[in-house]
Amino acid sequence: MKAPDGNKLAILNALNQGGFVSGQALGEQLGISRAAISKHVQSLQDMGLDIFKVTGKGYRLNNYAGLLNQSKIQQHYMALGAQTASVEVHPIIDSTNSELMRRIQSKTELESGTVIVAEMQQAGRGRRGRVWQSPFGANLYYSYFWRLDDGIQAAMGVSIAVGLAVYDAIKALYSIEAELKWPNDIYLNKQKLAGVLVELDGQPQGPCQLVIGIGINLQMPQSFSQHIDQAWTDLSQHAQQLDKNQLVASLTYYLEQRLVQYRQTGLHAMYEQWNSLNAFAGECVELNTGHRSWRGICEGIDPQGGIRIRQDGEVKSYYGGEVSLRKAQI
């Protein structure tokens, strides 16, 4: 699906200002007929955008979170007491993670802390090759570039720190207590709200470059739910006021706090808090590597970020990579 451009994007930007916009005014502004405006609005609705019409008033965008705006992100970020953030906003992209990885591999100069966000991804990616559903304007698609000087081994537990940063941001903005699922998911009421994809480039002992991808469901159209293979939720079902720009700023702020903490002490000061938020604490789970699977009781994570599973009275730790964890079907 193609993201809106030209007149469609102009209509969407007008609707994003809030309130009703008349079809006649839009037509005069763009130099096209009201019938053409109606056709463009219909195509935007087909993409999953909730636009409704009231006779005598015009069109209105029913979008709780609004659209991304770089200057608004900066305002919210600085309101948290931080300096300016390096944030790029893209209407459409193949994948925010892929864009940063391309720059790393082409040796493009990148500042640690660079953020790329997009309204839509044409090739959004989750872990283990899964597709990340990325309809236009509906959710947050976010990637953060971070340089770590201690080698790939030192980056092993980063997804744990990132999960806590997402928890921090959601709690600070919406007073919502999320849960965390190893190694990289954020849950609400046992339903998936957000996911993390950390990709690395570097040497075992040398500097390591990380791309931290975060996808958060904000206002997922029901039409996309058929493509999701697990129970999910979005923030619009749990929070009254959503502002996507404020969320980007808050997420960046808390992610930076957690990464500083991680650089200084690893997971030493974080793993116990993660365990207190463990979505599967004490439950029977199934661990799957693609070639092998086994069941046990989830005992949380160890200080290195490995998941601890109790099997036949013995507790073993398992680490990331191509490992997935699901609640076992009894």
C-alpha cells in the first residue's frame, strides 16, 4: 500500500490540524473538485484512517494520537529537561531499522542518539523474520541508533533495558502499569502492546553499533488484526489522551536514561525490576528455538538477561537470538 502523497497528503495535513474541514474549502485550496476531494478521502479511509463526514461541517480525522511533527517532538523533549534530540520524521519508509542499518553499513556518519520515526512502514520487521504490521498513522514506528564501545557480548541484555524504557514512558504518560515478556515484548492485560527489535553491527571485542527498533500499537485498525497471530491491544483502548509526538519525546528520554544505566552497570540494577514486571511469572511456558522446544516454569531473568526456566526441579538460563517464549497451551 502506498502512503499518501500530493493532494492526499495535503488533505491529511489539513485534517490533522483538528476540527472539521469543508470539502469546498479543501477543493479551493488545492484547485480540485469536491468530487476529487471525496475520492481522495475515500482512499485515505481505505488505508485505515478514521475520517468521518458531517453534512454542513465537512470532514474530520478521528485520530487520537495525531501525526508526527519534528518541532513538536523537540518541544516535548526539551520540556523533560533534555537538550535537543536528533529526530528524523518520515511519512513513509521501508523500515526505520533498515534505514539505520543501511547507513551503518555504508559508513555514513551517524551520531549516537539519532532517532528515525515514520508514519508508515512498507516492510516493517519483527523478530525471527516476522512482518510488523505498520498501517499509516496508526501506530508508532521508531528506531534509535546507539554506539557501545564494549563489544557485542556487552550488548547481550540491551533488549531488557529497552523494555523497561518503554514501560517507563507508558507509565509516565498514561499511568499504565505494563508487563514485560522476555526477550522483547511489552504486554497489557496479557495482550501484546509493543515489541522491540535490536540489531547489531560490530566486532566481538571492538566498538558495537546498535539499532534499537520499537513498535507501539496506538490506534490499530481492526482490518489489520487478521494479520496478527497473537492477542494484541493498543493504547487507545487504555488511555484517553494520546499524543504521538509526546510519546516519541518521552520514549527517547527514558530510553536514554536506561542506556546510560546499562552502560554503567549492565543489568545489575534492572533485572530485579524486570522480574517484578514479568508477564509470565510462575507460569508454564514453552521455549522454542525453531529446531527444538521444551516446557517449564518461568522464573524470570538472571543478571545477564537470560530467561530462567525450571524443568524437573532444575533451573536453567537461556539466552536470546532465535528463541521465542510463549505461554504453554495446557
